[in-house]
Amino acid sequence: MDHLAQLLAEIVHDIFKLLDPRDLFVVPMTCRYLYDFIKDNQILHKDNYYRVLDEPPTTDLDWVQEIYDVARLQTICSRYGGSVTYTPLL
């Protein structure tokens, strides 16, 4: 993970905002740098939310909790043979 720690925070942010929501809760377990970078990073979680879902009716949300809820939904659906898919905005 030394290589990621050498990148600018903006570049790391741009990489991680493209992750699947479930991965945002697994990646921080790999090293302290990623844990500190992702934990409570509202902007990163907001960008990830906007990437996978429509804009919510209100923007006064706890983005970390919202992405956590999406990740839980993905996990539940995958356990029962379903899947959560996203249609990219064109």
C-alpha cells in the first residue's frame, strides 16, 4: 500500500469513488492509511452514492451510512441469488 500512500489525496479519492459500495468497507481493513482515508470520508461516500444511485430528494444525509445501507442491500440480494445492478448515466 506504500504506492497508494504516495499518490495525491485527490487521485486516491478519484480511484476509490469508482469502487463498488461493498468494497468501501473492505478496503480500509488492508492498511492504516486506507482506513484513515476512507473512514468518515463524507465526500468520498457521497460521490460513490451519486455514482450508483439517483440524486436523493434531500442532500442532508449521512453519506457513510447511506453507502453502508446500499452495501448491506447488495449483500442480502446476493445471498438469495439476486443481484443489484446499476445503469450508468450516459
